Amino acid sequence: MVDFGFDKLALIGAVALVVLGPERLPRVARTVGHLLGKAQRYVADVKAEVNRSIELEELQKMKGQFESAVSDVQTSVQQGVDSANETLQSTWSDLSVDGTSSDGSIGGYASPVPVYTHPKKNWRLKRGATPLWYKQQSGVRRHAQSGAARVARFRPPRRAT
């Protein structure tokens, strides 16, 4: 852009004062300022639009790269699963042909059947670190009481009048 120094701006102002006169100079300066502001806003809007379009293109390129990477990973994982499935099937077929007997045992060993056993724990019951018998012996309170229940418990009995 054109570089205006202070001396050039002073010369332009003096020429405008002589040509336009002191009555019309403020109105013309205001109009020129509005036009320059509109031009700057227009240039800023165009720059922002260009930057947005460049960022959009970059994002689309990244999206394409990510999609290709995902498809590559998917194919490699699928190949690994397929090869593992093949080896499992071949091992299973070798075992079923060679090592089974009539009672279902493999290689002379009985096949273990997993059996569910209940853990015999009451998970709803809160277990503390201090045993209950110790709490009872030392007089520790085990249950929470509201304020009203505590007052009612320790209130002296009423006298009959």
C-alpha cells in the first residue's frame, strides 16, 4: 500500500482546505472516512472468506487422509482376525479328528465344565473394619438417629398431674 508520512498528509490537508474551503472540508473528510472504513471492512471480509475457504480445503484433505487411514487399519484388523480364525479352525479340526474319544475327553483328559458358584456374600450389607462384637462390647452406636428421635429417646417421662 502507499506509504503516507506526516508531511504528505499535511500537504494534502492544506490543498484540500484551499480547494474545498473551511465550510465543506469537515463534511468531505467525514465522507472520506466513512468510505475508507467501508473499504477496510470489505477487504477484511474478503480476507476472512479466503481464509475460510483455505481452511475448508485443508479440512477436506485431512478428512480424506483420516478416511484412508481408517480403511487401512480396518483391512489390516480384518486380515488379522481372518488369519486368527483360520488358525483356530485348523487347530480345532486337528483336535476333533485326532484327540477326541467317545466320552468327549480331549487327549485323555476330561474337558472341564465351568460351574457357577455363588460367592455367599451379602453385597448390600455394609462391612466396616471394626467387628460388630467389639462395637457392642465398647458401646459404640451403630445406627444413625435423627435429631427428633434422639430428643424423644432421652426426654424425661411426663409426670401425671
